[in-house]
Amino acid sequence: MYSTNRILLFLISVIILASCSSKESKNGVASKGAPSGPPPTRTDVFIVGTSPLSDNISLPGSIIANEVTEIHPEISGRLTYLNISEGQPVGKGTLLGKIYDGDLRAQLSKLVIQLQQAQRTAKRYEELLKIQGVSQQEYDEHLLSISNIQADMAIVQSNIKRTEIRAPFSGTLGLKSVSPGAYVTPATILTSIRQNTQLKLDFSLPEKYATKIQVGQLVYFKMENNDKEYSAKILATERGITEDSRSLNVRALLVNNDGKIMPGNFVEVTTNFAPDPTAIMVPTQAVIPQARGKKIAIFRNGISVFETVETGLRDTSMVQITSGLKVGDTIIVSGIMSLKPNGKVTLGKVINK
């Protein structure tokens, strides 16, 4: 009986101890598993600084002659003389053609005779005036007659000169389109003339770069099937932006023409703008596209702060920030998708450019 009681007492003690141990175990698990919030996100960062940025672009351009024009006669008539050597150089003022002027020369001869007669008459009246044989008015009328004849002669001489077709400047003649004996008018093109000793380059610059171009600045260009790089110096720009294309027309003077460049050549122009020494460049992956605008996550006091930014130029790995950041900001470049505004962040490694 006594041994049975001792056994029962032992079993009850074991059960009580097991129960206490189970409760302690549950309490311990519960205390260890109690939620205390998500852990901070570990991210890599980039320290914002400045670096030089070259903003050079490629544009189509055309080579033009320094001077170029079509040769037209000033008046209508029969072409009696033609001196156009196709593809050959000529000097300024060279006689290229002559229109029939026989009628004009006949008028001039008639006026010459009339002038001589009027001068002799005026001489006699001058002698008579000295002895008061004629009035001053009569003498003045003969002087006026001389002036009128001289004016008519000047008109005829001008018309004779207009029958001469001369080179307006030194250059190379093009192909002739008429033959001697043809009847021509001011609308007739006899040939063309180009001054190729100095060539020019024309191209259009987008509006955003209009303030960066300067007279005297160098630009560079290349032609198809020619690996050589040529240069040209900015000569002038238009006084305003073209409304239809929103671009600025620019003209430059070729510097190193080696004789392989011809008017009409299509070229690819590369600008040479001075670099911006204070450009802010950040890794491309730091920029977060939004429905409206773009944002960048900045590390501040252990949390992530999202700021709206504006971007500019970019290359394969970096993008320019034109507003929204300042030098010294620490921006987050990894784990961006898991970040939340004002979320806790721990620093990882610092990424260099």
C-alpha cells in the first residue's frame, strides 16, 4: 500500500513538471517570434559630384561654292558672240557673250554728230553774247541743248554696255546651254559660274544648341568614301530660328580643303562645343521612371527619400541630372524596387563611376 502511494506520487510529480516545462517552452517560443517590423534594406549608394560633359552632336550638311550664279543676258537680242569655255576658269569682267547692238551704235553716231553741231553753235553764240549780239537766254538754251544730247548719249552707251555679257567674278564656268546666233532673253541661261577657290559648309543646328554656337568656332565633318576629317570655321548664322524646323541655319568656311571636296557634297558635321565642367552625372539605374517625370531615391538620416529630377544627356552608363540633385547627395543605386518612401535603409558599398 505504501509503495503504491509512492508510485502515484512520483507519477503526479512527473506530470506536473512536464506541464510546466511545456508552458515555459511555449512562452519562450512566443517571445522569440513576436514581430518587431521589417529589417532595413541594404543598398549600394553613389555620392553625387560634378564632371566635365561634352555635348557634341552629328548633323547633315552640304558643301557650297563661295560664289555661284547663273549667267543671263540683261536684254533680249541675237547672240553674235559667245566665249564660254566649259569647265575653264575665267577672270572677273571677262567678255562671255555679245548681243547685236548695230542699231544702238547707229543712234550713238547720230547723237555724236548732233553734239558736235550743238557745240559749234554754242561757241558762236558765246562770241555774240560778248558783244551783246544775242541775249543770255538764247545762249543758255543752246547750252541746255548740249546737255540733253549728252544725256541721250549716256543712255545709248549704257544700253550698248548691256549687250555685253561679262563674268561677274573670277570662277569656273559650267556647261553652256546656247550657241552663237541664238535669240536670247533675260530669262535665258547661258551658263553658270562657280568660285571654288574657297568653299563653304551649310548645316542646320537644333534650337536647343543655338546659344552654344559662336562665330570663329571650329566644326568637323567627313564625307562618304573618305576617311579624312576636315574642319571648317563658323562664318555666320541666321538672325533667327527657322519656324518650320525650329533650327538655326549656320554657314562655315572650309579650312583644310585638299581638292577632293566639291560643291554639292553631302557631309556629316560634328560640332565641337566646349564641355560643361560642372555637369552632374549619375548611374542610369538610379533614375526611376514615373508616369509623370522621374525620381531618384536619396539616402538621408537612415531612410530613403524620393526626389523628382530632370534629366539631360546620357551615355551607356551615366545620365545627366539638370535639376533635383545637388553635389554631395547620397543616392541609392541598388535594391530600388524594394524601397519605400521614408523606409529604413542600411548602407552597402559606395559605387564609383
